Amino acid sequence: MCARSITTTRWTQYLAPTDAVYIIGIVLGLFVLVFLDETPIRLIGACLVLLAGVFLVINVSARMREKVSWRPPNATQKLELRSQVRTSTDGTKRIVFDDYASSFNGDTDDQEQPTPPVRTESVAPPSNRRTERREAPPVGTTDTSEHGDDISSVRIVRRSSRASEVAPPTEPAPSNGQSPAVSPPNPSAPKIRHVQLSLATLIEEGFEEDAAEPRREFGHIIKGVMNVLRSTMNARTVTFFWYNADRAELIFEASISDVADSIRTQRKFPLGEDIISHIATDAQAQIVCDIQQSAECDLLPYYYQATGAKSFAGVPIFLYRTVVGVLSVDSAENDAYDEQTIAILGQSARLISMLVQSYTAKYDLQQNARTLETIVHFRRLLQRPDCSIGDIAQALVHAALTLIEAKGAGVVLFSTERNCWEVAAARGDELPQPGTSIELEGTAIARTIFEGVTVHCQHCQSVQRRYWQHEQSTDEGYFIAVPLRTPSENFGALFVESVRGRTSPQDIAALEIVGEQAGMLIAQLVLGHRVRHQALLDPTTQAYNSGAFTRRLEEELARCRDTGETLTIGLIQLDRYRALDQQPLIRQTVQEHVIAIIRSQLKPYHLIGRFDEDGTIGLGLVALSEDRARSLVEHIRKKIASTPIAIEGRTVVVTISVGLATVKGTETVEQALEHARTALHQAVRRTNAVVLYT
């Protein structure tokens, strides 16, 4: 902890704008007292001077009592660093610590290393710095020290004693019934003062919500470290910069300042001649004194206007022996920092380095967990009977936006209906909407689709176009396109973009894993679709599949025309029940039950099969007139309605709606099916009915 003491300076610097009233009163009273002759008026002037002066003295004295200055903490082990002094042409004095990297590179062992002896070249000690030594209090006295800070507004008074004498034993109470004599209190006994402090005042608002996100949690802890530095040092502004050596730039991550209005909102700074850039590139801790007002903004890049900063101290932050950031403080007092300041900042920088390592590992684990959850969700999605490629595309977009922070994401697949590549699913503003065609010449998406490679562009400078020719481009943010592939095929691409921020290799790797899993699932769906269309019978009900049912109707129609028989086509649909719509597996069981009852009522040469993916059942009644066909279907309807089915311990009764159409004249199978569909729509509106198309 640090101690605070009263500062002895000129009283004029404690004047405030509100004191102008008292000063004007004093001047006015003096004028009346000197230049006017009437005695009563001169007495009034004298009283005015006296009252205004008294109030002015009271206000200034109160401010002087409240004024405190920082005194460096008494270090238990003083750190000695080798330093050099460099003075610029404008009078700014810069102290560079050469051996800082060997002491605070963040990768040293936990054991204390011997510090080299100090070797100072032409370094004069600050003129206004003095070392104070406090004598130990005598035995039996109380040493009172106050510790406080400007953040929590809590001051704790601690009373300690160095008494070594043993308190005398307590005398036994007299036996004559008189009350024992009260002994005087022991002056060496400790006195404890309880401070009522709510836990909510120590926890930053929103920390628990962001604790699940490592990046936001890291930001909260960094601000906590900066708050500690500002409250324990003579610091007016504390800043933290990331250093990107590949792009030769500084990223302004966080700041805590008493002059926040003068802090730049700019986030990225190119390397230059400012002190932050020198600390990052030279990997040396530096102290700057005698900062001139004209050079302040050039020396401290985070200010856009002069604020009166006189002293600055900054240290590099090492991660695996490489500089990754800069931690700095500045003050309005000249010669405010020394070697002990660098030691405190160095320990804080080492703490930040360990936090970076910890939260990097935590972020990787979280990304792996999210990726695994996405894969499990894909597997469960594939188990649903009604799962489609569109469902996988929607789940893929949601997974991408869960894995990384982005403005939006989308999936590009091939549309067999339009015979082109189009956006199948998308989420986010200013992104191509579902159904938008993608150009295949010179676009990043086309390269991902045809070459099966991941395309990643930061600031979108490595590719000219992403989707099409006339698109809105930006110089900020990033764009990623990941293929949805298997070892032998590529089914499309997943694209993610944002107008700000960057992506890490871990983010891209997670997207590639999710893309591969989605490609495998799409391949399974496509293979299953091909098998179902090439197979004649459904494996569970032994009914014809959709394609086989249509071909068998065409064959039976040709035969009926040769023999002069009648062909009646029927379409059957289960009436809508909410329980069936919400549970596809139960609906599949009910359909198998209905098909079994229908098959038991038909002749071996009648046709039964699945008509479409919605569960519609098709019938082909051969050699039956319209009346007989309608009577047979009506009997089937009643049979189904009167036959309950037990599902999961419950008894379920379902009904069906049927549409019939007889092939007449030269009608084709497609025309007859369209007539049967029209009749089915009428039956569905009635529910539990049979309608014959006329």
C-alpha cells in the first residue's frame, strides 16, 4: 500500500472559480475603505473586506487539507536496473532501462533471480524526490496508518502495537461481596474497527454475464489491474496496448484516465516515433520526464490534445519471450516515477502475461467444447426422419455465429431447381439473402467451391469480390469462406464476415471442422435420397417409393387401356394432429399402422406406395368402377378410424382424408394425379372424409 501526505505548495493554485465572489468583495471593500470619506460607509467596507477574507481563507484551507500527494511505497526488496539517460532537443528527458527484458520477460522461473548491480550513466536524481525514514514507535504506543484509494472510497484505519510485555494476570474478585476494582484499559490492546462494505460494490456490473466469454472476462480483469495501478501510483492515465509486429501497428485495448475527454477513440495506431512504439519495438522499459506541452501529443499517441502530462512510464509485456503489448502510466507531476515504478509495472506486466496464457488456453477449450456441441447437434439432427439439407444449412449458420463473433454468416449450396449455386441460408444485415445466385468468375466463394480451400481475407484486400461483381466492399473487418466437403466431393461453402475485429487461427480451424462435419451430413442425406429413389420398395412398410409408384401407375394405365379396364387413383393423408406434427417418430409409427390396415383391405394386384415426402399415401385401384372404388376406400376409412393404436403407453385413434380420381379417356397419370390432389384438398378441409373428383 502507499502512504499519502499533505503537499506544501503555493496557496494560489487552490483557488477555484467560485472564489471570484470573495475576491471581488475584498477589492470592493478596500475601494470603499480607501476612497470614501463617510465613516459609516467606510465601516461597512471594512466589514466586507473582513468577511470576504475570512470565507476565502476557510475555502482555501479546506482545499489544502484535502490535497494529498503520492509517496512511493517502501519496498521490502529494492529493485536495481541498469539505465541510460537520453535528452531530446526539446528538453524531454528519457530514461531507458536496458536489462528490463531479462528481469520481466514473463517466462522466467518462479524463483527469484539475482538482480544485477545498478550502473547509471549520467543520471541525476530527481530534484524533488526525497527519502523519508520513520522511526519505530516505542513500546506501548499506537502506530496509526491510513490506507485508502480513489476507486472504492473506503478508508481503513489500522491500529497496531509493538508491545512485548506480557499483561499482568487478573486479580481474583474479593470474597467480601464488594465489586472488584476496575483496572484501567490496556493501552497496548488492539482496537478493531469494522467496516460495513457490500460485496456488490467490489464486483463490476456485468462481470458475471461476461465471465462465460474469455475475451470479455479478460477485459474485465485487465481493467481491474489498471484500477489497482492508478490507485496505488501517482497515475493520472493508465493505458494498455496490444502490439502486432506482423502489421506494424498498436491496438489500443483499454484505458483508465482522469482526463478521459482527451483520450482518442482511435483503436489502431501505426508504429511511429512515439514512446509507445519505441517501447514495443525496442523491448525496453522507459521513463520520460520534463514532457513539453508542444510535444505531448506526438510523444503520447493516445491523447488528441495537450493535457499537461509531465511524466510517463511504460513497460513491454512479454509472451513466450516476444513483446505482445505495452502497459503505461503518466502523471501531471514532473519526475513522478523511478525504478520502483518500473518494478511495479513489471510485476503487473508479468501478471498480464500469465493472464494472456491462461485465457488463451481457456478460449481454446471453449472453442473445442462449442465445436463438439455443434457436431453432437448435427448428429441428432440427422436422426430426425424429416431432416433436410436446408435444416443442416440453418444449423450451420447458427453454429458459425456461436463459434466466433461476426456480423453475419451464410451457406451456399447448389440448387437443382434453378441449376445454379445460390445462398441457401443466411443471417445478418447487408449479406446476400437466401435465394441469391452467386457468380462463379473471380469470386472468393467460387474459389472455395471449386478448389475446396478455405479463403480468408483480413480487410478484404486479398480478393476483389466475395459474391458478385456489384457488391458493397469495405476496408475493415474480415471474410472467411470454408468448404463443405468430404474426401471426394464438395457440396458448397460456409461464409462468415464482419466489418470489425480479427479472427484467430483457432477460429478458422473450428469453422473448418464444422464445415467438414456438415459436408459429411449432407453427403449422407444425398446418398440416402439417391438410395430411396433408386429402390422400389420402402424398407419399413414394403410399399412402393414415390418414383416406383408413379412408374407402376403408368404401366397399369397402359395395360388397362389395352384390356378396357378402369383405373382409379387415390391419395390418402393423415388428418392433422398437433401431437403428430411435433413428434416425427410417432407420426412415422402411425403411418406404418395405417399402411398395414390399407394393405389388409386391398387385392394383391392393387398398388400402394408413398406419393411424396409429406407422408401422402398413393393407391392404384385396378378393375374397379368408381362406385366400387369409393365404397372400398370408405370401408378403409372407417376401419382406420375404429382401430386404435398403442403408442408409448397411450391409445391413439387417427382418421384419414382421401381424394379419388378415375382416369378417363386419354388422360395421363400426371393429370389424374392432379385431379386426385384437388379432391384430397377438399377432403382435408372436411377431415375424415372421402371425396371423388368429378
